[in-house]
Amino acid sequence: MFKFAAAAVLSGALALAAIPQQAQAGGKGIALGVGLGLGAAVLMHGAHKQQQAAARQRAARQRAASKKAAYARKKQAEYARQKQAAIAARKRELARQAAIAKQKQLARQEAVIEAKEEALVAAIELPAKKPEVAEEKVAKVETSKDEDFETVANLNEPTDLQPASYDDERTGNLDCKRYIPSAGLTISVPCGQ
């Protein structure tokens, strides 16, 4: 704006300075001097308007560029958030898979330990019993019922009770000891079996 005012003052001063010289020449220069001054002022005014329009265009371009940059930053931030969310989801999935793998590994280890314990228990020798035939069992049960009946019938008679001995023929000699490692116990077992 100051450029326009300075240009108008300068063109007016030039026109006034030219008036005395042109007046001596017959007055024709006055019209020409004023016309040139006004023409220069109009040209300066047009240039000033162009500068203002260019400034407005620059400002509009800057606003558009800043909006575009803000939009790009917003998109980039959204992309970064999505990428971080994907990374977090992937980490959670990997942690879940690792936990499942760990559980499977522990289950396999437990199975191996149980198999070893079962093999150890199976390897322990227990006092052997002679397998009885089913007919012998039935015969024993039938005879024991009869004996029990006779025992009950003879209960009315007083009998002398004698203490049981450790070397009874039913129990055998219980002087032998056997250690069972899985239980951590030592037990007495009949010798010779």
C-alpha cells in the first residue's frame, strides 16, 4: 500500500515539475504530463492489485499445503497406530502359542515321568503268590463255611486261648525285610518266597 502511495506521489511530483517547462512551450505538455502521471498512477494501482492477488494466491496455496500436510500427518499417525496394533496383536498371538507349546511340553514331560514311575513300580518284586485255580477257591470257600459253622457251634465250650506265634504255619517266618523305594518303606515279608 505504501508502494502505491509512493508511486502516486512520485508521478504527481514529476507531472507538476514538468508543468512550468511545458507551459513555456505552449501548454500542450501540461495535458501530456498530467496524462502520463495519471497513467503511471493507474498502472501502479494495477500492479498493486496484481501483487495483492498474488499474495492472496500464495496464502491460499500455503493454507492448502498446510491442510495437505496436516492430512498426511493424520494419515501417517493412523497408519502408525494400526501398525502398532498389529504388532501388539501378533505379540499376543505368539505369547498364546508359546503358552500352548509350554503346556504341551509339560504334559509330555509328565507322561514320561509317569511312564518311568510305572516301570519302576512294575520292576519291584512283590512276594509271589501261587495262582489259585477257581475250583480250589470255590472249594476253600465251601469248606470254610462248614468250619465256621462248627466253630460257632463249639463256642459254648470254654477254650484256652493261646498267644499267636510269629512262626505260625499260616503266616510263615516274617524275619525277612524288603525295602520298597517308591513308598520309602521297609516291610516284613515271609522268608523263602
